Amino acid sequence: MLAELTSPDAERHWLPALDDSPIGTALVGLDGRFVRVNRALCQIVGYPREELVGLSSHEITHPADVDVDREGKTRLAGGEIPYFRRDKRYVRKDGSIVFVRLTASLVRDDQGAPIYVLSQLEDITERMVADEALRRSESDFRRLFDQASDGIFIMDPAGRYTDVNAAGCEMLGYSREELVGKTVMDLVPTEDAPRLAHVRQLMLCRGFTRVREEGRLRRKDGVFISIEVSSKFLLDGREVAFVRDVSDRKRAEREREESLRWTRAVFEQSPVGLVLCHGHRDRGLECNSRLLQMIGAEAPIDCLDQLRRALRTPDGGQIPDEDCPGLRALCGEPTHATELLLSDAKGGSTPVIATAAPIVGPDGTVLGAVIAFQDIATTKELERLRAEWNSVVAHDLRQPLGSILLCAQMLTRATGDARLVKYVERIRAAATRLNRMVCDLMDLSRLEASRMELSRQSVDVTALVQVAAERARLETADRSFDVCVTGEVPEVYVDPDRITQVLENLLTNAVKYGTAGTPVVMSVARDGGEVAVAVTNEGRTLTPEEIASMFQRFHRTNSAKVQRVQGVGLGLYITRSLVEAHGGRVTVESSSAGETTFRFTLPVMNA
């Protein structure tokens, strides 16, 4: 071998060919120093030939690989192995790292003694980088595969599972070992198998690379779950299926559909006329059959403006946009229990109570509105009949009451018997109370029938208050009635008899429910463009619930019922109605100290 390397033919033929080889080649002395190197090796390690020859291979070997090189060369020199091959790293002259595959064998002399090491080096840097990238990619894939929230199922070309991630195992209740080897046909319902086989055949035969579908899979415990699947064929013929459990979503969709069916049934069968407005006044409406029946429409109403034209005020006037319940609801403003007239196609009308509310989205945007129309024609007719009955009864009672009072007065004058006078006085007081009730019933009938007539004139309210207080002093000896007038009080344009009735009602109420022996204070003052009159008494503190229902007709507080205070619960209702008929308003306040104040206002004349 030595003769071959040193012969003239080697110098002329073999060594130049070795120098032109694309594989890095070197003769290395037994001391580890380069003796001869070819051009490819110089390019691999980045050293010129002149610098490389004479260097020890250990000097350019990565420190972590030096010991392994020594072990291999020792075994090679000892004859344990004919050659050794390993991947290692060299440090290039510029300091960068190059990966090589080294194959080393011994060069022996004619007597068989080793004299050189023949080293062949292949630059595998690009392959090592590619392998490392592949390893990282596989590591990333495995991490994503194992941590994915959706089930991932990998199948071979025959359709058998070769791998399943943790989410897929948890979804179906199997271990990975139990699922590997199964096919999807083992898990789908029997009735779904033909369809699934057809889809898979289409993917194979027609080249569909990805398919999305929904179906069901059977868990290990036998329960079927709803799934959403995205399947894809890989280049090597394997199939990857991404499976998501949508059982909760499907259940929610079924519940939503069931809720919609219930809502639709309630909407259609409701005895109240209902309208759904979608978004804008010009968009279509949904009306239930009851509303179409109320307006006598054969075709659906096109828009909210068409409905608005069918609405009228209680006195028959046209409703402006700002008072239309539906338009107000679309602006985000609800409407509660507004009395209106709903015109029908035949020219008639139905009294209704309209209630409207906006439909608001999660972000507060008004998406639409719902309007309810309750037919109150029957209620109105009953109220009319009751008002007529009250009026008739009250009228028929007044004549005998007048006779009773007249006779009681005559008896009082004609007899000197104190005992008889006492009984007659009781008759007169009872008849007076009954007469007051009859008057209240007649006023109620007039108010509800809108037949209450006011004889207005310029009135000094302060004088009316003082007269009412004086009359109360005469009728109630155990109370003091104080009148407090603040500043100059202008005249008002009112019916003096009706305002006197308001004052008497409030004073009577203060005497009935106030603490015995405590004063009743009446105050009069100007309040801007109004004259304010207040009646204050001491007694029990009223609750917010009692105050809210204080002016309802026939309403009596629980304490009044327990204490058996006489009355029918019409006084305050009539008081409010009379004040509002004059353009004023009534309020009530009750302090924790037990002071209760009823306050009403009347517009100043020419204010």
C-alpha cells in the first residue's frame, strides 16, 4: 500500500484524482496530524491546504467529539475493527460548526504495520439541519397532537386507527390502546355506516382532499355523541380526522328550537294582539292572528306607519309620532298601559290598552320592539253600566235621604226631650254620612263618564282655605286647624265648589287618620306659576306601597280596615280627579316622624 501511494504512477494518476474528488479526503499520520488533504476537505473545514497540513485533527474537532474520536482510532489501530464511521463536528476556521460523516481506515506498509489513517469526510450539515428541523416539527406536531382540545384520529389507507390523541380518547371513553386498530365503522351508528362509506369512497375515487360533515359516534359506555368532523387525506394515503364534540351545541340548538316553537305558539295563540317590529319603522312587522282580527285585516300589515294610522287617541284624534308606542319603543323608550283606540277596516274602533317595549341586544343596541294591544271594550262597557247604575242608585237614594234629614231637623225643633234629641241627632249624622257617600258615588259616575262640569271663575284660594278650616273647627271640637299663608297668593280660575270639596276631603282624611288631639296645619303659597295648598296632620307613617295606591278608587289602607274607619275609599280618588280636571296635581309625603302632607296645586290665573 505504501508503495502504491509513493509510486510515480500514484503521484501522476491516483493523487490528482483524489484531489478532485467531491468527498473530503485526508492522509492523517498516526500522531493525528494531516499529511495530505484534498481540495474538498479544505472547503469543508474552511482552511487553505498550506494551513491544514500539519494541524492535528483534534485541533479542528469540536471539543465534545474529541474523546469519541480517540476511542475509535485506538480500536482501529489495535485491529479490533477494520474501519470506523461516525458523525461528528468540526470547527471551521471562521468559527462556524460543520457536520461531517467521517469514515476512517488504516493505511499499512508492506509488512502490515499501520503508517497512516485514511479519512473520508462528507459534509452533512444541510442534512443535519433538515433532520433537526424535522425532529422539531415532529416534536411540535406531537405536542399539538397531544394537547389539542379536539379529537385527532389518524387512520391508515385501510381505515384503521393508527393513532389517537388524548382528547379523542377522552371524548369516546377509550384508551389509546383500545382505539388503535379499530375502524370508524366500529364506532358509528349502523344507519350512518352506508353514508360514511360513500363519503370515504368519494374522497378516494374523486380526489376530494378535505371533507366536512356532521354525524354521531358511540362512546365506550354506549352513549352516542354528536360530532363535527373535518377529514383530510395525506400524501402517503393516511387520513387525518379532526373531531369535535358538539353534543352541547346540538342540545342547545334543540332547546332553542323548542323555545322558539313555544314562543311562536304563545305569540299566535295569545288573546292579546301582539306586534313584533324588526329594527326600523319601514321594515316589515309580524302580527298575530288576534291583532289582525281586531283590525279586520286580511293581509299582514306592511310597516309600523300603517299600524300607527290605525291608532287614535281615546277622543278619536290622530296620534303624533312622538306618542306612538311602537316608535317610542324603537327609540328605546317603553310605554306602559296607554289607553288608545284601534281602528278597524270597517270604520269602527276598539278601545285598547297599549304596552310597548324595546328589544335590546347584548351591546345595548335596539334591535326591534314588541307591542301588545289588550281589548278593553268589554271592560269599558262594564264600567259604563256600573257608572250608570251608581248614578241611578245615588239619584234614587238622595230623595229619601233628603226627607230623612228634613224630618230629623223638624223633630229636633219640635221636641224638648233631650233623650229624643240625642237619638234624632244620631239619625241626622248617619244620614249626613250616607248623603256624603251618595254624593261621592255620583261624582265618581260623572268623572268616569267624563260628564263632570266645572263652573270656573276667579277665586281667592286663601279665602276658600280659611272658610274650610273654620267649618272644620265647628265640626271637630278636639282638633285645632291652623292656616299659614306665605307671601302674596294670586287668584286662580277654578270651580270654587269643587275646590271646597277637595279641601273638605283632605281635612276629613286628616281628622280620620291623624292622631286625636294633634293639630291640622293648612298652608297656602305661590309656587312659580301655580298656587300650592298643603294639609298636614300627625299620625302613623305611611309605607311606600300605601302611598303608591293612595289615590286608587275604593282603596282603603289596612289600618283603616282594622280600625274600622268609616268610608268607601272614594274621597282621595275624587280629590285627585278634581284637581287634575283643573290642570293641577296632587302628591303625598309621609315622614318617619309620622307627619303626612297632602299637597295639591292649581294654575295661577293668566300664568
